[in-house]
Amino acid sequence: MKRIKRRDQSRPNAIVGAGQLVSAVWNTAPSIGAGSSHFNVYRMSPGNGRVSRLLRPSDLPDLVKLCQVLALALADDASLSRGERLTLADLASRLDEFTRRKD
């Protein structure tokens, strides 16, 4: 597995979450067009704050919502191309509609 070097791993550009799932977002090269955003996903226990990379089937609704929030956060990243930002904004909008549906 290739390791991605970050300038400052302790300072993500954003931290977003849905339910017990959390994601930190980094942009390792702020120059426009670099497209160097990275993010992780983990679950944080509300009781003790411990984190795990393992998700459960019951996490899937929160994972979909987290994808929506991540897409929205990344759509504002100036290092991504205009096309990528528009695609992410559209994805965020569609996922928002999906998660709000009451079937």
C-alpha cells in the first residue's frame, strides 16, 4: 500500500461526521488544479471516544449520509477541477434528496 505524505497530519482542513462515523479531510497541496485532497473514514465510540476502521451493517445509513457531507465539503475544494467540484456538488444534492426520503 502506498503511503501518502502529508505536510501536517495533525491538522485536517475539515472534520465531518454522520452518526458515529467521522472523516477528516486533508488538502496536501493548496495550489489550484492539484487535486490532492484525501480523507479517511472511521467510527468513533460515543462512550469512550475509541475509534475503529471496522464498520457494521448498521452503519450503512450513516455511511450514505457521511458520503453526502464529504461530497459537499470536497465540492468547495479549490484544488479540484471545476468539473470535479460540480460532480461532487451534484452527488451531494442527490444523496441529500435520497437521505431525506421517507418511504
